[in-house]
Amino acid sequence: CLQGRVACPPRLAAALARFRHRLEADVAAGRLAASLFGLQHVLEALGHVALQPPGGELASLGDQFVPLRGLLANQELGHRRLGEVWVPRLALLLGTQQRRVLRDAGRGYLELAHEAVDAGLDACAGFADDRRHYAQVTQRCLDGLQHQLEAALREPAGADQEQRQWGGHGGTSGR
């Protein structure tokens, strides 16, 4: 789905549009942690998965399709690492209600990611091993992201003190 170059299958285009609209809504509402999770965690993780060599019939052709795949995969990992570092840091600054919003946003992004991957795997018709491979790798990846989000949202001991240290409200304001 490259603008003006590769036609995007309608189901994938619709899934990516829903993801983009969710991201734009979080940015417009000032939900930095949620937008970082969607963009830097989920979307970059999907990019990294997409750039992995397929496990089936297409494996021998993978490098011919994307000769600079290693460079792009490392870029995706770097962007994802940004989300891995900053989403938990930002979560520490959130009150209870904002943490619920982030949890719901994260679940929404993960659902949209599943939808986009499922739609994108339609292109693997006739390559059952490759479809199964990407579906399994994606599921492990998204399960890991869900776990990371839940870990970031656990109320750590001394969170109020840490919030004050980082300039948060600390008390019950916003909780």
C-alpha cells in the first residue's frame, strides 16, 4: 500500500485507515502515551514482523523483494524501543482514569493490528505455510506487546512519590 505505486487491497486499506484514525484521534486529544503505544509499539512491531523472512515457500525470494530489509528491520526495532522506553515512563505520570484510557487504547490498537495483519495476509493466498508463519509470529509479537502494556500500567509501589519526582500531581487529583 504505497501511495501511487502499489494498490492496497480494500480490506487492508480499510484496516489501516481505522488504525490511522485511531492514532490521529489520540494525538488530537493529547493522549501521548496512547499514541506512542500505537505508533512506536504496535505499528513498528508490525513493520518489523513484515520485514522478517517468510518461513515457507517465499523464504528463498525474500531478499530479492526487499534487498535492504535488514536496514529497515533495524530501524523498526529502534523506533519500537522508543515506545518500550517512553510508554512506561509516561504511564507513571498518569492518574488512574488516564491509565484506564491508555489500557483501553492499547487494547484497541492491538485489535486493529490483528485486523490489519489478517487483511494483509490475504496476499499470501496459495502460500499457506507463509500465511501461518506470519500469523504465528504476529500473534507472539502482539501478545508480548499486551504483556508490556499491562506491566507498564501496574501501579508500582511508591508511584505517588515517583509522580512528584517527575512533576506529576501525586495526590488524588486525576485519580
